[in-house]
Amino acid sequence: MDEQTQNITASSEEGQGSLPRYHRLRVNLIIVPFLAALIPLMIMAVINYYQDYNAYKTENNYTISHLLSNSKRSLQFAIEERRAVLSLIARGRTLKDLSDDARLMATLRDLKESFGDFVDLGIIDDGGNQTFYAGPYKLKDINYMNQSWFHEVSLRGTYVSDVFMGYREFPHFVIAIARELENGKFYILRATIDTKLLNSQIYLLESNEQIDMFIINKSGILQTASTFYGDVLDTIDLQIPSRLLDREIIKEQILPDRGDMTMGFASIVESPFILIASLKHRDAFLHWLTLRSDVVWFLLASMLGILVTVSLRSKYIVSRLMESDTRRAKILHNIEYTNKMATLGRLSASVAHEINNPLAIINEKAGLINDIASYGPDFPKKDKVLGLVDSITSSVERCSRVTHRLLGFGRRMEFRKEQIDMKSLINDVLDFQRSDAAHRNIQVNLNIEPDIKTIQSDRGQLQQVFLNLINNAYSALEKDGVLDIDLRHPNTNEIEVKITDNGVGIDKKDVIHIFEPFFSTKGESGTGLGLSITKDIVEKLGGVISVTSELGKGTCFIVNLPIERVE
Amino acid sequence: MNSFHVLFVDDEEELVSTLVERLEYRGIIADYAVNGNQAQEKLKREKYNVMVVDLKLPGLSGEELVHIVNKTHPNLPVLMITGHGSGKDGSFEKPDGVFELLQKPIDLSVLIKKMEEAIEANEPG
């Protein structure tokens, strides 16, 4: 054997997981519980995810809705309050009272004192001429006849304008009241109000920094500054829900440049204003996002935990299963073997016995012929007769040796400890195969060191070991093969039996598995237990078995047995 | 050693008759019985110097026969023959009242020698 071959001692190898059946079982044992545990966990995680998301959404919607309705109410109130005051002024005083710049100025002063955000005040006649004006600008005698608001106020009696710059160079809006006179004519009381009013109503409530609140008009022009959308009078592109009426509408919008938003819309009655509250999801859901990543981490950790637990557990179960399968198979095999051997033993004993008696008779008859020829008178061809008798006697002797071996074999089935002559034991085993060996022209060389000691062991068990090993060697050998059996003492305490064949050999990848249960290179014809049991027996007898093999060159089994059995 | 008279008890008549004939060539007067009862009959009628009994006998077993004969003929030495493989594990213990246990197959010269020894050992003085 060269150094390429592997040398494995029997005691170092334990059969583990090399069999596809157990591998499949193990994979199943991992996958099924893993999925069974994981699927509900995933479902729970997904449900939890959406529940949390919805809870956050509801909370956000509530916050926006709350802010929106509060702001709307106070804005509506502020505008209504100013309109009511103007209306009161228009009704409570005659046109004459107001048709005086000084008096109008005094009224404006009163209004400013009360409200602060009135900028100027004007009286416009039904021809659209601003006949009287009180305020910081020189706007007297301007004609508003062709402006749309003039028509609207003359028709509806009241008007609130969009925010605009106009002549005054700062954002403001207008509230106008039409007053009918007895003569069927009318005049208009027109007040300009600083948009600070709108801002203050919004800022007052804009406590949540994540929420951007602002006002636009129906044409999408910003009426107050917005944190995210732009400054006053910028036009923005927002989808305003139709049919706002008196309701607040909250909806989610995805804006291409700003991401997911929750937007709330509320219309301020009797005005062109629409109040908008917008909330960016990324800000609002920050807490939820951390929660979400916590859930994901928890899920991953659980998966890992389940996987590790399940795979360790399945490894344990499969190895236990394999162990018990092996044990059971070995027991069954042993029972079968023992039965077979016992039957064989009984059969050979009875055959041997039946043959022994006629053999004894033949022997004695031949002896008698010999006596007659020897003691009686001479007769022709006496020498020839004596020669024939001799040949009969020696043939009988040969038969008797065979029958004695058969008897001996049958008797050796019981477990017991005795002194065993390994040489005769090996010879007995070889006798069982001798005709096969002769038939296939296999040369058997038995090389025995002089002074081989007897060993203390179990004859039946040793027979099983060597019967199996020699049987294997014969199966591996081809015609004209050579089987060498060497018997020697490697040291004073051991006997070594080396069984070498120059047969087909064993593949390098197979040789390491050779003592594993169920491993067989003989395909369907072998149980894969022979060498496994052989190894068990050798170890039980206190010995060691090892193998070296090379494909195409042959195999060598070495069995070392103690001379004296130490329990 | 003078000629002596021996009784064989063996159910294998072919074998035992041949044996008797061969012994006669050697000057030994031999007789045989094929079972225990026949042996007892013969012992009543004739005087024998030695008896050789097969362990396995039909009816009365070899051991039982030896037991009886030891009582009726206390001075008759007995040799016993066992077949190979008889007994529990082939190592059959020599029963009481048996001079020597012989294993089959028996070499004729060994048998004669053992019979002579048995007679010698049994002779007084």
C-alpha cells in the first residue's frame, strides 16, 4: 500500500449523516417546524405593522383635523366679526355721518383701536367712485366701476376679496358692505384689512412644527406664507378637492418633490379662502419608522433563533433515530446471523453424525479385509488388495476430518471464553471456502509465525469475524487472485491477523465509510452491516480492526486481538 | 497378555460384528450385544473379562447399563465409547464405574491396549 491510501482505525469512525435518507429527514425536520413557527410570526408582524401604521395615521389625521377645524372656526369668526362691525357702521349711521373724511377717519381710528388690522376705509357711491377715503394712501376719487368686486358687492351686499398687493404694496384683502338708501340708490363701505389678521389666526394654532398651515384662494394663489410651498401670492400646484363646502377633507397625497403627505382642506365660508394643513409623513412617522425597524430586527432575531433551535434539535433527533435504527438493524442482523449459524450448525452436526457411522463401518470393513489378507494364507494379487485397502482407509480418514470439522463448527455457537488456537480457527474458516477458492483458482497463502500462542477469546465470535473478512476478500478477488493471511505477534500482548487480497480494492472516498452501518459497495446484495458488526465484535473482544485499500490493487484488513482478555 | 473374553455393546451391528471378527484375528475372544437387555442376558450366560459399551444405545442407555452391570458384576471392568459430538459440547465427562472413556473413531490397537490395561488394573494382586 502506498501513502495515497487511507488508513482508518475502526475506533475513530462513527457513522454520521452520510446517508441521503437521514439527510432528507433532517432537512424536513428543519423546514417544517421553521415554517410552522415563522408563518404565524410573519403574519403577526405584518398585522402589527399595519395596525401601528393605521394608529399613527389616525392620530395624524385627528391632529390635522383638530387643528384645521379650530383654525377654521377662529378665522371665520375673525372675518365675520369684521364684517359685522362694518355692517353695523353702515346701518347705524347715515350716509351723511360718513360723508366726511374727518368722521370717516375717526371711525377708522376706532376700528384700528378695536381690531388693529384695519388699514383704510372708503365710501364708494353707486357710480363706483370712492367719494370719501380715510387711510394712509391717496386713493380718493378712484373709480371702481369696472372691477368685478364692485359688481359682486352691489349684487350680494357683502364681499370678501382675495389677498392682493394693489396700490398699497403689501398683502391685504378687502371687506365690502353695500347699503341701500331710501331713494333706491346704494353706497358701499369698503375696508382694507392687513393679512396679519390671517397669519395671526393661523400662527396662533400652529404649535406643531411638523404641520404647515396656510391659506390659498380658489385659484391656487397663496394667501399667507407657507413653510414649504412658498410666500404670499405665489401660485402653487395643489389638487384641491372639489365640493369642499362646509366640510373638512383630509386626504393623503404623494407629491413628486415632497414625498408622502397628509393634507387637510377646509373652506372658510363667505370668503375665497381655503385653509390647508399639510403634514409630511417622514416627519410624522419618524417614531413609527423606528418602531418598524425594531419589529424587523425582532423578526430577524426570532428567525435566527428558531432556525438555530430547530436545526440543533433536528440534528439531535436524527442522530438518535439513526442510532436506534442502527441498533435495531444490527440486532435483527445478529439474530438472523445467529439463527443461520445455529441452523447451519445443527444441520452440519446431523449430517456429520449420519456420515460418521457408515464411515466407521467402512473403516472397520477395510480393516477386516486387511486382517484377512494379512493373517490368512497368501493369494494372488494380495499386495494389490492391501494397497486398495490402504487407499480406502486414507480416504475414510479424509472424510472423517471433514465431518469432524462440521461437528466442531456446529458446536461452537455458544458464547464462552476459551483458549483458542488462531491457526486452527483460520483453517476451519478457510475450509468453508476451500472449494470456491479451488474452483476460481485462488491461491491462499497462510503465513504463520513460529510459536504462535493461543489466545483467550470467544471462538464463535472470532469465527464470525474471520468468516466475514475472508468472505469479503473472496468476493473482491477475481480469477487467479491471491489471498495472503499473516499471523504474527506484533508485541507480547497481541496477536495480529492480516488478511490481504489483490482484488478490486475500494475507492478512496468509500474506504472511510467502510465500517459505518448500512454502508455497502455491493449495491442491493449487501446489507451494509457485515463490516459494521465485524468491527463491533472485534471491539467487544478488546481488539482493533483497520483497513487500507487502493482501487484496483487490493485491500488489507488487519485485526489485532489481545492474547489475554481483560474485562 | 493372555487371550481374554470381551463383550461389545453397540447397536451398530455391522460395525460391531466386524470389530469382533478383527479382534478374533488377534486372538481375542469377542462377543457383542446390540442393546442393554441382550448384554445383560449374555453376561448371565457367559463370563467376560471386559465390557466395551457405546454411550448411545436404543432403550437402556449406555450409562444406565453401566450402572446396572457395576452392581451385578462388580469385578467386570467397563470401557465406554462416545461418538464425536455427543454430549452437550463434546466434552463428555467420564461417568462413575467406567475405566476409560474412548472417543470414536477408535484405532484398533489403541482399543486392545486399553482393554488390556483395564483387565490388568482389575485383577487382584
